[in-house]
Amino acid sequence: MKDIQKVLRKLEYGVYVVTMGRGQDGNAFTASWVMQVSSDPPMIALAVHGKHQSSRLINEHKAFAVNLIGAEQEAVAKTYYGPAESGYEKLKGSSVVDAPVTGTPLIPGALGYLDCVLVDTVAAGNHTVFIGRVKAASLDNETARVMTTSSSNLHYAG
């Protein structure tokens, strides 16, 4: 098992902040298990640990947003980083804005976002894979690099 974890930690991912719920009562967490799964219609998949309150909030609100974090924004990613048990009031006091279609909170200063409506869930071991259809998106800087697991040293191996 130790060898498996070593190899899995070498897989490269983007680092994002996923938000769900409503306003400051929603939640946010730093995620790297995010990927595009369809282009027509545009859809993404997101894996969330079953212990995480965010799983319940995504199911309850049937929506989530993926906030793109720039390579130079490690402090932003670390604000929402930590185990599921580390607390759920990560948006309290934040000046979040609502995503245009779902009303999901968006992180101020993010490079961009994907505003998604939940279309399916799949059980995957101790995680749930949430599949969302992208209903709106924005990108503030097309040439900026998105943070990755190797550029930030923020790794998640479950």
C-alpha cells in the first residue's frame, strides 16, 4: 500500500477551490481531484470524501463551483486547505459573490470559475464523484497559469 501511495502522489493535478451552498453559509475546500469528462455538453467530475460536509451541501443544493487558482496564489489555496474535519465555516467573513446561474458562492480574486449544476453522482470507495454540467464560466486572465500539485506542493492522496 505504501508504494501505491507514493506513486499516486506523483500524479499531476490542478489545484482549485471548490465552493458550494449559499453565501457565507456555504463551504469551500481546496481540491485537486477535478477533471473534464465531456465537451458536449461541457461537464466536469469532482471527487469529494464522504466525511466532508461538502458532499452533503452539493447534494442538497444540486450545484457547485470550481474556482481556478493562479500559480502565484498559494495563500488563497491554503486558506481552504485541510482535512474534512478541520471546520466548515471557511467562507465566514469572506466577500463572496454569487455564481450567475446556480448562486453558488465564488471566491474573490480567483482566476476564473466554472459554475456547475449537479447531474449525477457515483460512489467511489470512500469518496463520491460528483458530475456537473458547466452552465457558466469566466476567466479573468487567459495567459495566467493555474496552480498545480507540483507547483504548490499541495498534495492530496486521500
